[in-house]
Amino acid sequence: MSYQDGFYEIYPVPPLAWSRGKRVLNQAENGKIFRFLREQGIQRLIYGGNAMVYHMTLGQYSEMVEWLSGLTSEAEIIPAVGPSYGRALDQAAVARGRRFHSLLVLPSNSDPRDAAGLEAGLREISQAAGLPLTLYIRDEANFGSNKEAGLDMVARLMEAKVCVNIKYAVVRNDPGDDAYLRALLARVAPSRVISGIGERPAVVHLRDFKLAGFTTGSGVIAPKLCHDLLNACVAHNYARAEQIRRAFLPLEDLRDAWGPPKVLHHAVALAGIADTGPVLPFLSPLDSEQLAQLEPVAKNLSRENASAAEASGNLKRAESFTA
């Protein structure tokens, strides 16, 4: 399938806005985030780690699912479940009957598990939801200590269409030197794997491994720049792609330093996109000094995105006039 067929895509992973004084969704502010992304061409969204699904009560999760289910006619939505088997099974029941693209299974490294047990559990979760799964690989041990058995399990689930996508997010000092990713791609087509660590490794993953797009947190603030980065890779203009990628690094550096979800949570508010409200426990908010450092970074990325969107609009108007 080609890029023109919708093969390559970016997958923003937005935060959720919470009402102040109550731990309930602020639907008006969440609507602002969703509308901002849709107006800039976003077609697929993942509500996972940046939405703090790890720390939601089942009631909060049900509230999120109810809200998201009303948006599935406008975009492909992938809510997360898990990371534990029991929690994922409860959440799968909540998601059942909804028209979601798939459910993203959050990874965990500290619980007892092995490949055969995971395979049985993942099949049950998919069946309980009546939906396929997107697997999230953040560590080579996510599918048990036997790496080969874990990768073989992934291949079987993909072949059976229990799983339809893989979000690959194993961090490397050199993303081009990744024997585990190569072993995965020997079993699963690159067209089913997306780079899952934002802009930092995205160019290498698309250029060297032919992955089918990338997830983005910072792209919630700059979706047009993300599309420009993707399109530059598709055109094999990797010098241009690297130039665009650098615009994201100041925010990515702060996310890596202070915690990706909560930095993005605050950055979306500081960029003026929506009032995201408080963060959920077990996370704490950024302090005043951190917010003062983050604010110009978020606003600068937002301005660069606006400039890219304006330039694209001017180009389209010029093309229309010429035609």
C-alpha cells in the first residue's frame, strides 16, 4: 500500500483535560484539543500514556470511552487498556460495542508474565472488547524473558488479526542500531509497525526500517509540522525532515527530563490550545520554575506550527489561482 493510499500516518497521543476541583473530564477543553488536531488534518489519535490511562479509575475510563465513542465518525480512535490483565479485561468490557480502530495494550515490565500466558490473555482481551489490539513494545522484555518466544507470539497474533498494529518504542542511543526491531520486522511487515517514541527517532525509523508512520506527543502542539516531517520522509527528502525534526527537540528534551506526560499536559495549556487542568496522581504538577522554562518552548513550537500552516495555506491558494 502506498502513501497515497493512506499507508503512512502520524498518530498524536494527546493529554486529557480534567476539571479543576473534580477529577472528571472537562469535555469542553478536550473538545478544543480534538478540534485543533482535526482542523490540521489529523485522522488517527491514541489516548494512552499522555492521557494518563495508567492512573484512571474505571469510572474515569468509562467517562473517557463514552466521550471518545462520540468522535469515531470523525477520526480513528485508539484508546489504551491495561497494563495488567485484569484491568485490561475490565476496560475491554467498557469499550465493547464501540467503533474504535483498536485498543492499545499498555506495556509493563515488573509483573510476572511469559509469552504463552500473554498470548492467551491478549486473545481474551480482544474477544472481550470485540476489537483488535495494537501492541505497545517499550522494552525487549515486554513479552517475557524469552525474546524469541515473545516475538513469535506477536507474529501469531498479527497473523490471526487479534493484533493489527505495533507501536514500537524501545529507546536506543542509536535508533539505527536495533537488532530487536530487525528481528520483529523479520516476522511482521513494516506496514503494521509505527515508530512510537515521537520525533527523536522518527526519521531513522521511517528511512532505515520503512515503518508506517510515528506517534507524537509534541505533535499535539504542532500537527502541521509533524505532517511536513512525514511528507519529507515520504519524498526521501531526509535533509528537510531532519531540519523539521529539530524544531521538536527543545520540547522533547524537557519531556525526557521531567516526564513526558505531565510536560505535554502543561505544554498544551501554555501553548493556548486548551486548559488541561490538574494532572492525575501518581504524577505531580510542574513547579513554577519549570513552567517558566517550559512556556517559551511550548509557545515557540506553536508559532512554528502556525507559520507552517500559513505557508501551506498560501501555497494551496497559489496553486488554486494558477489552475
